[in-house]
Amino acid sequence: MKTKILFLTIFIATACGSDKQAQLEALKGKRDKINVEIEKLEAEIAASADSASIVNKATFVSIAEMEPTKFSHYIEVQGRLDGDQNIAVYPESMGNIVEVKARVGQHVSAGQVLAYINDAGYREQLKSLETNYNLAKETFLKQENLWKQQIGSEMQYLQAKASKESYESQIAALKKQVDMTVIKSPISGTVEESLVKVGEAVSPSFPAFRVVNFSDLKVTAEVAEANASKISTGDEVIVYLPDIKKEILAKVTFTSKYINPVNRTYTVEAKLKTTSENLKANMVAVVKIKDYEAAKTCVLPVNLVQTDNKGQYVLIAEPLGNLFVAKKQFIQTGQIYNGLAEITDGLKSGQRVITAGYMSLDEGESVRF
């Protein structure tokens, strides 16, 4: 009986000891798992702290994300504005002005009288000729009537006829001279200059009026010979008028086939369509003629392009984990216009080009935006 009680006591003690050992092992297992999680969290916190420290030390920059865009290059030359019809009106005869019919700013039609030159001398001659003509005509009619009746000689008839026709020719020539004393406008337009006054003497050597038709405008420019192969009729043109700060779109309508041997330039014209009343003849115009266009390309301000012994490059912000670092991106440039450079190779859509703060950056340095 005592033996049984002792065995039972030992069994219970052994069972209790086994349960505690199991509990201990379970707790140690939990402890190890918690320690692993603690170490992981500590590592992440340390990494985060390091990352935050790096970010805090990163240089502030501005960026531009690359997107393909249209790029155009223009040849810029100075030109002048003019009417398609800008006429200096010269007298056809010498004499003194007796009447001015047109004033500056007046709209006139083609053939309208602008001024009269004194024609008194011509009219006196015309009056004398007409008197002699009337006598010659009567003589001819009588000789003709007699000749039809076979009276008189043929020579008398022919002399009378010649005399009449001679006076007719003289009268016609004198009437033309009288007509030349009238100064008329050759075109419809506006009188821009009146260079004569009543009583002044004029001659065919000096202009009396200037008439401009501004319904059809054009801009004329002299372009260097080196650009002869780059400009053709139909090319796009931007005409900038600095005096009124206005831009007008147009197309090249004429390119000269003649090179001026003095300055090696040739003439280019573009007709304009505008209703602006501020435009004046001979107004200065900056003519921008498009000679190159790329439909889709990367474009950057030319000052962002740097150079080292390997070539041209820009600094881009490249992702590295949770950070961005500066990196040299070597490129090739094409045309340059108005401070912008066409990037023909080296950049692609989506890349972040550093546009501000790049001068103090070294490659590999961390950046933030």
C-alpha cells in the first residue's frame, strides 16, 4: 500500500515537472520570435532614420519632366512694311501748279485728278490751231465737192485734204500735251504725301504725290545669301512689328532670283492679311522665317546643357530606392532657337531633368524637389 502511494506521488511530481518544462519551452519560443520582430523593427527604424537623415541633407532642386513637343527654328531678319501698291506720282509736264485737288489722307480712285499744271499756253496754241483747222476743213469740203463734179485739179483736192489732216494731227498732239498738265492718280488708294503747292514749279524729274493702297500689305526683307537653300515660297513667316507690339502670321509669297553683289543678299516678300489701322508704310518689321521643324522632340533651355571632356550632358534626377540622386545624362543637341535647344538623342519621355540648383550639384549627390 505504501509502495503504491509513493509511486503515485512520484508520477504526479514527474507530470507536474514535465508541464512546467513545456511551458518554459513555449515561452522561450515566443521570446525568440519577439526578439526577431524587435530586431526587424529596430533595423527598419534605423534605416528609416538614416533615410530621413539623407533626405534632410539632400539638395533642393527644380525639375522638368521630359515630354515630346514641337520645335521650330526661324531665320530672323529685319524688314519693312509696305503696301502692295506704293506709287510716287510724277508730273508728265513742266509748269506751275494752279490748283491742288487732293489733300494728304484723302482716298482717291484710279484716274482721279490730284492737281492741275498751268496749261494756258497750250490752250492758246490749241485755239489758234482750231481756227486754222476750221478754215482748212471748209476748203477741203469745197474742193472735195468740186472734185466729185470733175471741176478743178486733183492736186488742189489733195493739198486741201493734206492741210486738213495736218491740222487734225497737230490738234490731237496739243490736246495730249494739255492732258499731260493734269496730274492723276494711277491707282486707287490714300494720298500719303503731297509735295506741291499752288504756284510751285514742277517737272517730270520730281514726284508730286505719293499714293499708297494699303488694302494689300506686304513685308519685304533682305536675306543673306547663305540662307538661299533654306527658304522657299510658301514657308511660314511670323512678322513682328515692335512699334505696335503685334505679331502677324503669313507665308513667303516671293523670293528673288537675284543676289545683290554689294551685300550678298536677296529679297523675300510676304503678303499680310490684317485690318489693323496702326500699320504704316516703311514700318520696321522683324521677319521670322521658319526653316526647320521637328514634330516631336525633347526641348530644353540651352543654358541647362553642360560640357565636359566626354561631351554634352544635363543632370537628371534618377530614382535610387526611396531617394533621388543626380546623374549625368549625355545628350546630343540639334537646332537652337530663342534660347531653346532641340535634344536629338540622350533623353526620353518621363526623365526628370534638373532645371534649377544644378550648378552646385555633383553626380551621385542626393536631391529632393
